Amino acid sequence: MNKYLNKFKEMLNRVFKSDDTKFVVLTGIKVSSISLLINFIIYTCLFEVMRLNYVFFRSQGFPDFQDDQVFFNYITSEALENLPVLFLFHIFLFFIGTYVGWLILRPFRMIGDYCEEIIENPEAIYMVDEFSTYKLLTRFSEFFFEFLRDSREKKQLPTNTVPPQFSKIHQPVTDRVFMLHFGLLLVIVAISSSVFIIENGSAVFHSMIELASKTLTSSKDANRFLNAQDFVMDDLISLTIFLITTLYLALGMHLYGKVSGAAFGIFSTMRSFMKGDHFSRVHLVGYAHIRDNTRKLNKYLDFAQNNFEKRKPKG
């Protein structure tokens, strides 16, 4: 037993060894936790409705509702049968979330990997995917690395003219392409979660109505009371959609804030370096999940500053 526990601890240590891996795993947890939280809220509401109905029927003297254990066992059997599916669904959401985290960090990792390779291999090529996110960073980094490649070949590190479309940017900008790609992923997750929660909640609710209807066949008033409760499920569906939309939107803004400032910081450093400030380096506070890649970029900038000949001003 201790052997397996030690292996499990070693596996966890490997997973949480680096800050970027922690970020990816925590993103997966955040994505799946929202759905789990809403499931808990909806099931809690349904349970309270069941308790109120049970208390009402007992207060009206219906003898078939005197055994609360039979009543609640029947109602909860549907939910218990769905537990394996509930577990597997949230495991699936976790892996979707880790993929989202991986996509968010991918452009930074590509910059870091290229900077690490180019020092030893001058022929290394900086590749950017056609559908890469952070267009400002990826477009400018292509231009910047090409500038350094030319400087290395010419043995000069001149003060370059930054294109006008980049020189006027002084704060993080909203990346619409990133928001579109990222938003579509979260929309798919949100829709999947909504359908799953509503289907499971409806199954439990209708089990309660079915049991009460079968038990109280002799009471028209009781059946009328049960049939009038359709609004409860409608309200729960509305609550589910509202919570899913609000929480996943908040999560999207939270995750975007985790990288947008870092993308602008890297862009600003590259731009300053091209303008002639060859001591400019990336110094980010609060972005531990990107720090490893920015260190690789800073190391490449050190290499460029120390090994490329600077063009001396005339006169």
C-alpha cells in the first residue's frame, strides 16, 4: 500500500513541478468545478422541493407518505444511478479544461522553446501556427526574431524602426481572435454542462412527480398540485443557464487576465530592444506560469546583447 502511495506522490510532484503545469492542471479543475458546483446547487434545490412536498402530503394525512425512507430512496435512485456518468462527465470536463490551459500558454511556450534553441542553432526557425492566438504578440515576435536573425548574420545590432502600427500601442489590447477561439471552447463546455445538468435534474424531478402521482391516484387535488409544479423545473432550468453563463464568462475573463498582461509585457520588451534599449528585459510580476518562458527569452536577449556587434553612432 505504501508503495502505491509513494508512486502517487511522485506522480503529483512531477505534475506540479513547474508553474506552467500547475496552471494547466488548475485550469482543468476550474472548468470542471463550475459544473460540479452548479450540479450541487440544482440537486440541493430539488431535494428541498422533495422535502416540502413530503411534509405537505403528510400534513394532509395521506397514509402512503408515512414512510419517508421509501419515498426518498425512490426519488434519489435516479440520481444515484447517474453518479458514474456524472463522474465521467466531469473527468471529461477536466481534460477539456487542461487543453484550454495548454492552448493559453502555447504561444509563450513556442517563444521560449525557440529562444532556447536559437542560441545553439542559428538555423532554427520560429514557427507560428496559422490560427495562433495573441495576434499582437505573435505577429510582432515574428518581426522581432527576424530582426535578431539579420543582426546575427550582419554582426550588428542596429536601432531598428518599429512599424507604425506597433509603435502606438501603450497598453494591453483586446485580442479578438483569441477571444473568439477561447470563447467557442467555453461555449461548447457551457452548453455540454447545461444539457447534462438539466437532463439529470429533470430525471430526478419527474421521478418525484411520477411516484406521487401513482401513490395519490385517488386525490384529484393532490395530482393538480403536482402538475402545477412544472414551473419549478422551468425556474431551475433558467437558474442553470444563468449560472452557467455567468460563471463561465467570469472564468473566461479570469483566464484571459492571466495572460493578456504578460503578452503585452513581452511585446513591450521586444519593441524597446528594437528601438535601441538593449538592456530591456521581461520582468513580470504575478505571472509565474509564464516565467520559465520569459527567462529563456531574457537569456536570448543577453546573448544578443553580448555577442552581436552594436552599430556605433556616427560622429
